[in-house]
Amino acid sequence: MTTGQLEIQAIAVVTSVSCALVGTFLVLRRTALLSDAIGHSVLVGIAVAFLFTGSVTSPLLLVGAALTGLVTVALVDVVTRTGLVREDAAIGLVFPALFSIGVIVVSRYADGVHLDTDAVLLGELAFAPFDRLVIGGWDVGPMSLVLMTAVLVVDVLVVGVLWKELKLSTFDAALALSLGFSPVVVGYALMSAVSLTAVGAFNAVGSILVVALMVAPPATAYLLTDSLVRMTVLACAIGGIAALGGYWLAYALDASIAGCIAAVCGGVFGLAWLLAPRRGLVAAARRRTRQRLEFAQTMLAIHLVNHEGRPEEAVESRVDHLGEHLRWDAGFAGRVVRSAERRGLVSRADGRLSVTEQGRELAGRAVTH
């Protein structure tokens, strides 16, 4: 494995972990679309900063992009507070306007300069190792790796210092306000970190794919746990694993690295969506089947109790008669009876059922409640 390959994977992992860390709170706050808004709107900040500096390597481009991200959040908040539109609609109004301004500025004043919409939107990790940070003749490493490492440190500090405030304002903003915490200030601190992360990552993976890295790993972790700590750790781990998996998938397919990372993120989410122990589709289907079976066993116990000691008991207690009375097919009726026997609700003899004391108690609770 070459040094360049190791550097690309390191950049991908650091970028994915950074995005997943702040993205966890975006997903929990149901504002994941803000990552898309910030990722697009930073183009206008980059373009304006380029007009003032005339250089695509100036650090002011990063400053301009970060400020634009904060402006985006502020404008969305202003529009939402009017009460005329919901937050999702406000995001849909603000970021296309800012993004279109950025596209116009780039196409009008930066034509022919290596500052185009494709580079900003898509990014290319394969070229990241060629952009080096050299200080005093010493090669520190790829600029993207140094930048995203610094961003990750900032994100960890922000989340660590504001952990209690973020947790409280995310799950109960009213309680946070009553305890003296300002959910608005905490929200802007979080969005500042989101903006910084999006700006730092767009050069490596592109602004569009930043959205996948901020949303897919946290959303996957959300399906797997109810603990905020575990969700945060899982999201970062999933992001890092997806980064490595995406790189080697791109290597095998000779495809875009960033695109493959996003595809792996989507694939991992799809698996969790299907197979998550509690929230997955398979688990939900099994839960519905189990509940249907348990309800049917209760109905069977009630049926037997209702006909107990009556002349029709000999007929109504027959296993082959259940389908006629309870509208069950033979296969389902057999499953219900077998399950009820295992639970000790009924007993069977000579093709007839009798309710046990435990089954009688179950029927009594069902009727009285």
C-alpha cells in the first residue's frame, strides 16, 4: 500500500468521523436538511472571498464559507420564526437562493479559474494528497488531512464542552430554557461546528456528499441504540468503517472514492433498516406476528371459557371447529393451539381443548380490561 493510499484513507476517515459527530445532533433535532443547505450555500461565501483575494488558496475562502454557513442558519431561523412557514420550507427557500447567487458569481467572475461548481459539489479524494501543507520547508502532510484533523478536534471540543447543554436542548428545549440554558445559543454553537465541518470537508468529498456523511451514519446508529452516548460513538465508527469500505470499493470498481463512501453509507443504513434488533423491518414484522399470535391465544382462551359447561362445549372445543367459529384457517389455528399449549393456557385430549387455570386468568383479565 502506497503512502498516497494511506493518506487518502486517513482523510476519508477523519472527514467521515467529523461529519458523523456533528450529524448525530442534526438527526436527533430533525434538522438534517440543514447540512444540505450549508453544503450548498457555502459556494457564495467562497466565490465572494475569491473576488476579494483573487486567490483560490487564500484562507479567507474558508472564513467566507464558514460565515456563509452561519448566515444560512440565521436566515432559516428568521424565516421560521415568522410562523408563516415550517422549518423544512424555510430551508428550501433560503439555500437555493444563496446557492444560485454563488453559481452566478462563479460563472460570471471566476470563469476559467479552478473554482467551478463541479469541484465544489463533487470533490475528489484521489487528488487530495497532492495539495500539501509545507511549513519552513517541512512537509506537514496533505492540506485536507491537516484541515480536517483540526476540524475534528474543534468538533470534539464543542460537543464535549456543550454535551449537557446539547443533550438537554435537543430532547427538551423548554426544560433547558427553564434551567437557564439558551437553546438558541446552543443551537448556533452546534450550527457553527456543522458549518465549519461542511466547509472543511467540501474540498475533499464535495458538498453534496457531506450530506450523506452527516446523515447516514447517525441515522444508522439511531436504528441500533437508544443511548445518546452509544449513538454518537456508533455513528463515528460507522462513518469511519464506511470511509475505508468506500475507498476499497472505489479501488475495485475504479470509481469515485467519495461516491463509493456515500454508497457504502447508504448500504449500511439499508442493512440496519432491515435488520436492526428493535427498529428494523424484520424485527417489526416478527413483533407484529408475535402480537397477532398472542392476541389469537387470548381469543382462544375467551372462546373456551365462554362455552365451558354449556351443551355446545363438546363441539366448540374441537380443534377442527375453531376455523368455523373464529374464522381461522387450519394452519393458523394449529399454530395458535400449539403456542397456547406451550404457554400452559390450554390442554388437548382426543382432539378437544380445555382451558387451564392460567388460560382462565388470561381470559378474565382480557375481558375486564
